[in-house]
Amino acid sequence: MPPHRPPRLPEQKSAAPSPARLEGFNSAPADIAERALLFCCRSLRWTRRVTEHRPYPDLDALLAAADEAAYDLTPADLAEALAGESLTPLPDSAYSAAHTALSAAHAAYESRFGHVFVICLDDFAPEECLDQVLTGIRSRLANDPEEERVLVAEELRRLARGRLARLAYTFETDGESGGEGSGKAADEEPRIVEMPGFRASR
């Protein structure tokens, strides 16, 4: 397994996104909204559920709908979502031995469960992430497949929730930043500002 050092994720925002940002997501064509949501969770059922329940009055309503859709995912939906996940990012300062240890831990986990290890690290400082990942993999290797499936579903839900909150800040329409006189039509197709570290459907 090659050394793992993907780009850093955007920082979590604490305040609610502006109404214009959420309106851009609410009013986007369904296929554009679904493609944006695939940054958050690679389950087509999840993306369609969240898209179909638009418009959302605020971020809390959007996140609640995302949680509900995540709880309803079937084992096949979870497998689809897991197939789109990549390895957990490490801080740029992580030393080479840490990459070696993490690669070995990931290999053992994938050999046992057949999919990449996923964990939500939104509540931890960057310097704590490596220890949390290694500890998580080692402890979860002792789970049986059904126990691990339940934990994986919860981690995917938390990952999707955090990514969706960040997406609410980065979803723009082409005319949003130009102001009056920008020459952009009001009904132009929304533009998705891609977030590093996530795979997107093309």
C-alpha cells in the first residue's frame, strides 16, 4: 500500500451558511444536487433521498434529513457508499513510521472486513487523528462482521453529516460572486466548488 497523504480537508464551519448558499442547493436541478451530494456519501439512495426532500429552510433541517436517510441505508447501500471511500487523511506532519503503521493496520482491516476502514474525526484536533485511527482500527479488528457493520454505518452517517455541513458553504451558483452587472444569468446552472479529499462522480 503506497504512503497515504491526501490533501487536508476544509475546516469545519461553526456558523450557519448564508440563506443564499442554501437557496442555491435548494433550487439546483436534481442531477446537479445529487452530484454535489456524492461528495458527502457515495450511496445513490442517500443522495436521492436528500435531494427529493428539498427545499430545506435551514442547515439543521438539511442535516436532519441526511441523518434520516443514512439510518435507512440497506447493507447493499452501505457497500456502495464504502466503495467510494478513501483512506483517512493524516496530518502533513505525520512521520514516515506512522504511514507504515497505518498502512499495515489498514491492510489487516481490509483483509478481515473486505472494505476500507472509515472513521469520523471531526471532533478531534489534527495532532490526535493518527492515534485515533490506529486505536480505532486495532479495537475494531476484534469485532465480528455484524458488529462492525453497525459501527461502519454510524461512522458513514457522521462523515456524511460533516461533509454536508461543509458543502453548504461551498455550493455556489455561477452568478453568486459576481454581484449586479456580472453578466451571469440568474437561472444558470449551479457550480459545485469541489472539496479536496473527497471523490466525486463524473
